[in-house]
Amino acid sequence: MNTVLVFLEAKSGEPTRISLEALAAGAQMAAATGAELAVAMVGAATGAGFEMLGAARQVFAIEDPLLSEYTADGFTASYAQLIEQVKPEFVVLPHTYQVRDFAPRLATRLGRVLISDVTGIAMDAGKVTLTRQLFQGKLNGHYHAVAHAPTLLSVQAGAFRAEAATVTQASVTTFTPNLDAASIRTKPGEPFRAAAQTVDLASAPLLVSVGRGIKDEANLPLVKELAEALGAELAASRPICDAGWLPMERQVGSSGQTVAPKLYLAVGISGAIQHLVGMKGSQCVVAINKDENAPIFEIADYGIVGDLFEVVPALTAAVRKAKG
Amino acid sequence: MPVVSPIFAACWLPGLTLAEPVHFSLVEKLLLAALIAASGWLFWRRFGVIARRILAARKDADFHLFPLGRRCWDFFWEVLCQAKVIRERPLPGLAHAFVFWSFLAFALVTANHVATGFGVGFLDPGGFFGRLYFLIAAIFALACAVSIAGLFVRRFVVRPVWLAHKDKTVSWESGVIAGLIFLLMATYLGAYFVPDGSLAVRLLWWAHTLTLLSFLPLVPHTKHLHLILSPVTVFLSRGGFSEIPPLADDDDFGLVTGKDVTQLTALQVYSCVECGRCTEHCPAANTGKELNPREIILGLRGYLNEFGPASEESLLGRWNSQQAAFQCTTCGSCEFQCPVGIEHLPVIVGLRRGAVNTGEWEDEHGGKLFLALERSGNALGMAHSEREKFMAREELPMFDGSQEYCLWLGCMGGYDPKGREIIRSFVEVMRYLGTSYGVMRREKCTGDPARRLGNDLVFQQLAEANLETLAQNKVKKIVSICPHCVRTISEDWKAYGTPPEIEHHSEFLARHQARLPKSAASQTGQTGQTVFHDPCYLGRYRNVYEEPRAIVRAHGDLVEAERSRERSFCCGAGGGLAFLGEEQGARVSETRVEQLVATGATTIGAACPFCNTMFRDALASRGEGAPQLLDIAQIAAAALPTSVKESDSLNMQEERREEK
Amino acid sequence: MKIIVAIKQVPERDARIRIDSAGKWIALDEIEFRMNESDAYALEEALLLKEAHGGEVVVLSAGPERVGQTIREALAKGADRGIHIASDKLGEYDALGVARLMAAAIADEQADLILTGLQSDDLGLGQTGVILAELLGIPHSSLILKIEKTEAGIRVLRELEDGWFQHIEMTTPALLTIQSGNTRLRYATLMGIKKARSKELRVVEADAISVDAARCVSLDSVALPSRQKTTQMLTGTPAEAAAALVEKLQQEVRVL
């Protein structure tokens, strides 16, 4: 019988959210092709994380002391061996930094090519069409595998909805790969966070940026509270830093920092070109401004036209509520 | 001839005859000859070195002596008439002019003086021509003596800050030279007051001679070298304003070492009279930056003195700093003001070229700018889809060869929200006039910031790409809201092809002024006055001063800032500096805004999107009471009847009237 | 240290995307080409290593004739020589096929380090480098920000998710894929361009390289996404707008 094998990634023993999304994608494919669903994850079979994988028929716990920390060599070899054993039709992985690191290598070892960062799966009369984004999302490409099984794919975060975990007891099989310490050629160090004492707007994932609309230095705490609620760094446009209300190192724009966060929340910033140049690389721009014609709205993904002195406290409250 | 006839009359007054010694002994003649030889030798010992240094420098590859007309005119106007000297500093300028004109008048007097010593004097103090000439010379001598005394007082008592050196001292040689000039004049005039044939006549003659012979060797040792060199410098100048010479060959990257200094540059550097006009007008020097245009020139002179024109020592180092070279806004005040014909911009841009073309210049913002120009084709590094969105939203027609004008948006007009407002207003005016225009999808930055920062590679790529696009689209005429685009397209692109005709929108608006509605103050709600800020690249670079003023005047009261027209003070954006991050010292933009606000005007009229963006920031920090900032296109568009649509253009209205 | 930098020429980042008549790729007329951004950072890292430790930087690129221009640009920035795998039909190869061509073209180079950018701006696969490492049988690390030379080999700084980092020690030869943005890129200079003219650029015809060119995956068609980016205005009372925004941040932006 055909199998869809989903590899999951664990964090503190639990499968991550994106892994569960990959599992959902795998389940969808299995259902459509009438294949059996199998799941594999690195870790001890007794781990708590395996409990929530009940939807799968087969669960493999890949166990080896050499896999205690991630290495591309170790994971590639183990996964390849499991694939050899299971002989699945499809191999589904979550498109994480870790998967991006070893999966192309894994596919090559199997003489295949990974279809990475998939956002859509369509199945029609036995033909599976996989969609992925090209040109930074400006174009969609539709792919299909030409070679024989297995077809390897990794799915984009958020592209599939993780189903509610149904806790049914599944049989967990321990899979012990044949690993040789000498075949692991990289020595990874302990992960660490960048020192946080200096302001580093360039690498901050979330930014709340304040502009002239704040009117007075005394109103800054309003925005600071929002930044804290979001867990964001505070940034500013030039007039705020010129006035000395915030240090120059927090200035975004042509004469300050160039930033590219996941979220850039512009409060009371009209969007002069000097400012736009510094933040145009942001993935999502939210603008709050009382002037509906402010240029910042032209590049914003979401806009709220309104008095920031009303909108910002409301937003802070809503964020706190959402975060619990 | 009210002035001349009294001089003629005075010629016959018995007391007004110049006394000259009649007979010189052989000893005296030999002594004179020896002194002349010694003086000449001392002169040449220094002057020869300088002359050889200038001639040993690299030839100017692009130099053409012809056409001579312009050179002769410059020589007449700037050297003989002393126009630049007088215009900027009228009183000291006039004093200097009198000293200069006296020297001219004294050419014949001095020749005769020396000839007299050898018994071959050719001007007879008793004859009509001699009397007349000596008397005219005497009048000049008097004016000269008064002038030089005045200039002495100015330099050593009043002590204007611009005359001081870096270390705040004033050159003592100037005092000695002034003393010698005064002595020359005094010993000449004295001869009118001593009896013929007396010992005093002889003593005066010798005193005059000795002064003259001590003066001569001092000339090449001091800034008074300009007496000899600056007329040549003015005559041989490159001609164009801020003319950046083409790179000579594959090994020319701009001013890197002494080997790159050309003859013209060397000549100019040795002509510097250290008057400080350049520095007085320099926006960088006036806002506490390291850059001081006079010191750049003197630094180059110091380099040539120490290392010579064959040296491979870097020009940026001991004598000039890289930081100073990159603080220049290329506003051109220095070059415009220089009375001895020094062309500062080719030197400053040349030093930048040397640093950028070889990759020596490392600057976070500068590197980012070049990469943005390389990769995105605009200085802001914006996606050109943003520009296309703006064109679509404003329904700007595409240029297809059928329209009269290609409307050049420029980086600011295409991407900057304020610049876009200017475009919008200008388009309204063009629609009202029924002028046909179109925009080009594949327009790129003209390369202005790259050109001024000395990046020849990026500039050439942009110029060539744009020239090709213009040719493909069969563009004949361009109109632009940006003086930097206008200048770069019309002048700098010539190195790579033949650019279409281009004009600035102020020129376009002024030409169509008669067909545009004027606004009564009540109509636009403008109650106060408007001060117009002359953009450097429109004024000094293009000589356009009246056109934008005509537009301002049609819509309100025009007031002038203290520094306006040719003397306008930069906004701080030029020379690529708009993209280079924080400034040392005070911000040029804020200094300029202060000057403009001081006029009490309620509106600042601008004609350049870069000035506009600089002032916008500077005005923001002034709070609520700050004057409003408008481009002349916005001023003109405000007076148009509301809802100007393409269908309502003037031409259409006229056509309809004709149909009726 | 001998470093090979694999560079891809891609349509410029902001190119206007139109689909060609066959519906299989974008229309390439009117498109300008640039060096792929993260490859430019890979080149910069290679040049910094060369400046610090000496050695040679070799640039490798595959594609039609226009690719030569990008190789020249890399040579102008300081690379020592170039290898151009010339092919007008590179689109017919998948990532494995291209990597096989590259592996064959540099088989004799014996490089200590091979660098590539993290991923290309057009296809965005992020695989070619890692595949090449497997084909060459050498270790690799991806998402690399910094490279230090050590006695045993190299120590690299790898970016992990959510602001975490990790050092990895590796032996050489090795392959690294470089993340954008960690260093300041140098600009191309006139002097560099002139010097590049005399540097060696070896052209290898792809057809002359015998590799298994059979594809594993095929790009059948491309389509413009139905939803273009527009500004969504959130209206209502401040509290309603705030609630709507929080929902977007949770569901679509996924930052909460």
C-alpha cells in the first residue's frame, strides 16, 4: 500500500505548529490518494509529543544519541534510511530553517529533487500538482514530479491549517538508524540569542515606529506600551530623534537605520520619502494616521484612519487580551 | 570731456612736472644693471620652479584654445574690468581694482623709469605726451596709495574672518607687499614735489628703483603670484561652470595622485590669492564642517610644493582629507565667486572620483546609494513598480512620440510624496494649457548623485541607458521639475551622446505665464509675502533667476532673502549629500531655512524637489508658526480654476469658441 | 584559501512580471538582469576571506550569454577568474541537473570553500548549493552570516529561527550558503571594471558536459496570484479597528 510519510520537527519534545500543518497537508494527500499516513519524528518513543499524533497509522520515533543535536549529516542519513524502509509515495516536511538545511541533501541522496515551500496541493486523477511561490510571491508556479516515488515536498508555514489534535493511541515504532559518528562532519554549538543590550533595529522582527503625530514627548509612553505589549522594538522617524525625544539610534530612514521587520507598525508617521526608504523592505506595514491621504497608506498592508490617541490605547488593550 | 579737460589744462601748470635725474654715472649704471640682474635672478629662482611644476603636470586632454571669443571676453570682463572682484565686495573690490589699474598705468612709467637709469628714457616729462601720461599715472598712483592703505587697514585692523588662515593668522607678507606698493606710489608722487636737479630727485629715483626690485622677487614667493598667473588662469579656464573633465584614458580614475593633476589645475592652484571668497560662501564651511574650499586649493598647492606633479603619493592624505572632499554639496558658490578663475568643482569632484572609482571611499550610506542606483536605477532604491502605480493613479499618458514633451519625473517626482505633489500640480497646468506630454516607463535616475560623488561607472551606465531609451521613444523635448535632472541631462550626458532639448518647469511656466490665470491675493488666501529660494542647479548652474520669480510675482508679493540669486545659499542636498546620512556641524538645510524665515515671509517658494524635501524636514522642527513651503508649480496651479480636466484644457475651450 | 562562489543571474528584483505566451515562464523582453542578491553577499564574504587570508576567488555561473556580464561584475568587484557554464536552455534542467553541471565544471578545481547565496530571487528554491555539496561529497551549512578561519577548518555563524544563532565548526572543503544583509556590499568601481577585462573567463558549453539531465520535477505553468497586494483599511470605532487589526496580526501576518 502507498504511504505518505510526514517528518515532524520537535521543540522540547512537542511537534511544532508548522509540523502539525505539514501533518495536515500529508493527511490531505493520503486521504485523496487512498494512501496510508505515516509520521516520523526524532526523539524517544516514550516522549509526550508522540501522544498527539494519533491521526497517523504509523508513528516512527527516530532514536539515536547522535541525533540529540541537529546536524545535516545525521538527519540526512537517518531520514534516508527510514525512507528506504517505508518506501513512501510522498514525503512531506515542514519548510523550516532546519528542513531547508538538510532536505535538498536528502532528496539528492535519493536521486530526487525536493519541491520546497509548497503553498498548495491539488490532486486530480492521480496527478498531484504542487504550487509554490516565485519572485518573492509575485508569481505562482505549478509543479509536478516527473521521477518515480518518492516525491519530496516541504510546506510553507501557514499554508495549511493544523487540525485539532485528536488524541488516539497510535503505535509508536522506534527506528534506530545506522549512524557513524565519523560521518557527521559538522560540530554545532549551543544556540544563543544575540546580545540584547544595544538597540538593533535592523534585526528586530517587530517594530513600532512613532512619528510627528505623537505631538509631544509626554505622549511617548502611549506608544512604548504598545511596543511592550507586542514585544516589539521602538523606532521613530527623524523629527522625533531630532527633537531628542528618542536617541538617534532608533531613527529609521535614509539618514538612520534601514529595517526589514516582519511587522512595521507606523504610528503618526505621514511617510516622507526619507522614511519610506528606510522601511520599504518590511514584510507587513500597518499605518495609523489621522490623515487618510498620508502617503504611508500607499505602502501599508493595513491602515487605520483615526486619532492615534484613541486607536493606540485600544490596540494595546486588544493585543494584551489576545496574548492572554 | 569734463574730467579730461582739467587734466589737459593742468599739464601746462609749471609746478606739475615730474622731476627726473638727468645724468647717471657709469658706476650707477653698473649698480643698476647688477641690481636688476639680482632681482630677476631671485624672481626666476622661485618662479621658474613653479612654472616648471605647472608645465610638468599632465596635459588637459579636453583642452581647446578655440573659440577665442569667450576667452577674450572673460579676460576683458574679469581681469581688465575686475568685475568679479568688485561685484562681491564692492568697496575692497574697487580698492583692489584701482591698485590693479595703477599697475597697468605704471607699465609704461616703470619701463621709462628703468630706461632713464641707462640714459635712454623715452618719455619727456616736459613734453606734451610725457606730461599728460605722467599726470594720469599720478592720479592712479594717488588712488592706488589710498586704496592700498585702506586694504592694509582692512586686513590688519578690521580683520575679516575670511582672510584669516586655518590657524587664524593673517599673512604678514601681505603687509610687506602693501608697504612696498605704497612706497612705490609715494616715491613716484614725491618726484612732483622736489626741485629739478636736486639730490632729492636722485634719492627718490633710487628709492623707487629699489622698491621695485625688492617687489619683484617677492611676487612668486607670496600669494601675489596671482599678479602674473591669474590673468592667464582666467584666459585659459575650462569655460563651463562646474565642468567635470572627461577621463583621459583607461588609467585615469580622477584625482588619485599627483600624476592626475593637470596643467590647468596646477595653474589654478598656484593662482589662488587666498581671498577667502569661496569659503565665505561655502555652505559646508558656514555650518561647521571640515570642508573649506580655499584650504582644498591650498592643500593641493601644498601637495605640489612637497611632492610635485609626478608623485604617486595619494592626494587625499596629508594635504587634503577625504572627509572634507565628501562634504561638498557642489553648490558652486566657491567657483562662482572666485576672482582668479579657479574651478573648484572639477577639483573637489575630481578628488571624489579618485576615491570612488578606485573603491577607496567607504561609506555606509554612499555604498547603499551606489548599489541602489546599480540595482534599482533610482537613488532611493525603490521598486519601479511604485513609480508605475503612481503613473497609473495619476493617469499620466505614456510618451509615444506623438506628444510635444517628455515629462521627466526624476527620482523625486516618481517616488517622493512631496515630489509627486509637484508633478501633480505641474500636470494640472500642462493640461490647462493643452500641452501634450507623456512619461516614460523606463526612465532611470539621470545619474546626478553618482556624477557628483565621483562614481563614473554608475553615471555612465545610467546616462547611456537613459539616452538609449530617449532615442527609442524619439523624444525631442523634455521638461523636468528638477534642476539636477536638467543640468545632468543637458550638460553631463554630453559625454555619452546627444541629449534631447530640456528645460526646467520654471522656464516653461514663465513662457506660458500670459495664458495662465493670475491670482488675486484674496483668491488663493495668500496674505503674506513669498520668499523665493534659488536652487543652486537652476541659478548658478543654469543662470535662471527671473523665470521662477515671474511666477511668484504673478501670485503674490516677492521678497528676497539676504542671500539670493547668484549668492543663494544651498539647501544641503546637492552633490549626492541628500543620501549620505547625518552631517557634521549644523545642518545646511536648517541654516538656510533660518535665513529664509528671517525675511518674515509666510511662504517659501522652491523650484527643486531636493530643496523642497530638505526644507520640509527643517521646517518641521520649527513647529506651528513655520512658513508654508510650495513649489512654483503648486503656486501656479493654485490659481487655476477648480477641477481642471483634460477635457477642459485651454485649447479645447478655444476650439469650442471657434466652433461657435 | 581557494574559494568558488556560485552566482546566479536573475531578473531584477522589481521587474514587471508578465507571463510569456506559453504560460510557462515570465516574458523576458524588457527585463533587466542582476546578480542575485544573496549571491552578492556570498561574493562579498569570499572577497573578505581572500583579503584576510589570501588565496583565490573563482566565480561560477550558468546561463545564456548575458550571464557573462554578471561574471564580469563579480570580477570587477575583486574575484580573480570566472567559469561560465554556457547554455540557452538551462530552464530545461531542474536544480539537481544544474548542480550536476556545476559539480562537473569545478571537478578539477579542488576548492577549499564553495559559497552560494541562500536562495535565488526568481525561483527561490534555496537548494542548488546544498545539492552541490551532496554531489561533491562535502559537508555544508546553510543560512550563514559569518565565516572565520580556524586551524582545523572553519567556524561559521548560522541563523536559526526567531532571533537565535549558532556557531558550527566544520572541516574544509565545505559548502556554505550565505544569508543576505550581514555585511556591507562593496560597489562596483571603474577601476575594477577595467581590471576585470584582463581576467580569465572560461566558458564551458553545458552540452559538452555529460551529466544525467533527466528531470525529477517539472514546472508546468506559472500564474499571477489572484490577490494583489492592496491596503486594507480597517474601519469602525477605535476598539473595533484595533480588534480587527489584532485578528489580522494573528491570522494573516502571524506575529502574535
